[in-house]
Amino acid sequence: MSKIYLLNDIKYEGVENLNTFGIKYISSDIDISKYDALIFTSKNAIYSLASFNNTWQEIPSYAIASKTANIINKHNGNVVFTGVSSNGNDFAKELIPRLKNKNVLYVRAFKTVSNLVQILKENNINIEELITYKTSCLKSNKFLEDNSVFIFSSPSSIECFFKNYTWNNSYKAITIGKTTSEYLPNNIEYIMSKETSIDECIKLAKQILN
């Protein structure tokens, strides 16, 4: 029987999680008060920073998308800008006029895929980086049903999936955004969600199976 597999740990009714990667937080004793702005491009950056710092909420936060902004707000953070494009490079361009003359901290993973920092530095933004988490692939040997839909929520989800499984031509792929799509092997056809949202990916997957 075909299924919807989500390469993520968020629970949804009628969706099976396929956990192929894990997150490890990296703590720091950084003095966050010296920054005028915090940049977040993922939920895990928020969760990991909140795990060891309890003053970051006082610094204005710039979120790549509404989902990220919502998590900042749930942690009582101070969201002052939410990106429109949901793509790292495009988000950087949106930030340029907003971060002039500010001391900026980008809270990020050990491995990133966008050129956000480079773009901002090239436009004379004073930006530093803080690595607060890293991803690592996990072993997975779950039996996967033919004709199923797979939702890839990040480049890491793609990398770790293909370390565990080979692609069956009966499978269908959904990607959460442009950057993630670029990491799929060239021979795999996919559908990209119109919104950078797992909720939208789930809706699309259910439409495909119906």
C-alpha cells in the first residue's frame, strides 16, 4: 500500500516519519548582547540557541519564513522581519537594506547550502556566524512501500536518504523549496511545493495519492 513518507520528525496524521538524520546541539558562551540583529534560517537554529542562551530574545530577529518566525515568537523572541522568498540567497538580498550599520549574528548549522553570509559581506554588512547545531545521518532499514510519496524537507534529508536507500521508479518526490530541489539526483523527477511549508507539502502529497 502506498504511503506518504516525511523525511522529518514532525508528526502528521496519515504520514509516516522516515528519520534518516539526527540533530546535535553545540553550546557556546557567546556574549549575544553585542549584536543588533540575529538571523535565523531554520527551526533548529532557534531550538539549539535557546538550549544554552536565555537572553537572545532581547535581540531583534530576522526570520527566513513565516514558520521560522512563528517558532521565534513561541520562544518569546523579537521578530522584526520575515522573509518573502524563503530561499537563503534571496533572503540575504532582502536583508541588505535592513542590516546596514548593524552588528549581525547568523545562527546556523555546521553545514549550510546558501551563500547568505558571502552575499551580505559583499554588501558591507558586518556579520558573524555562530554554529549551534550539526546534522548527522542515521542508519535506516525500514521497508518502503512501492508507489509512495517522499517529502524532502532539507538537503540533509536527501543526502541521508540516499545513504540508506536506492530510488524506486514507482516513488514520487516532493521538495520543500528550490535549494532542497537542487540536491536531488538529476534523474529523479520531483514536484516542488509552491510554499516553503511542510503543511503544503503534505497537502500536495495527499492530492497525488488521491
